[in-house]
Amino acid sequence: MNDMVSVIMPSYNTANYISQTIESVLAQTYTNWELIIVDDCSTDRTDEIVKPYLNDSRIVYIKNDKNSGAA
């Protein structure tokens, strides 16, 4: 049995790097995972860059209503 692995990625103004990070998760040979991206009120283009990846049902994007910090 393959156990589900949850990858939780905090994000704040990561537009320059987030696609590389998501691609790294997608490139893993283990496929039973979910990627939860928690955006802490980014003011850059992070949500625009993440949007095309949301076609993969394993990727979830949550954008906080107010800046709360990574934890």
C-alpha cells in the first residue's frame, strides 16, 4: 500500500521560484502525494503562476485573507 504524503508549502511573494518548486514535486517518482500551497497574502504574481498547476487535482492552493506568517 502506498501511503499518502502531504507536502505543505508556505509561500509569500515567491513568484520567481514557485514554479521550480512545484515542478520539483511533480518530478518525484512517488505519485501518491498532495501539495498544499499556503500563500500568506503575496503581493506579486504568485497566484497567476500557480493557477495552471491547479489542473492537477493533487495540488491545492490556499490564499490567506491576512498575512499570518508561515506557521
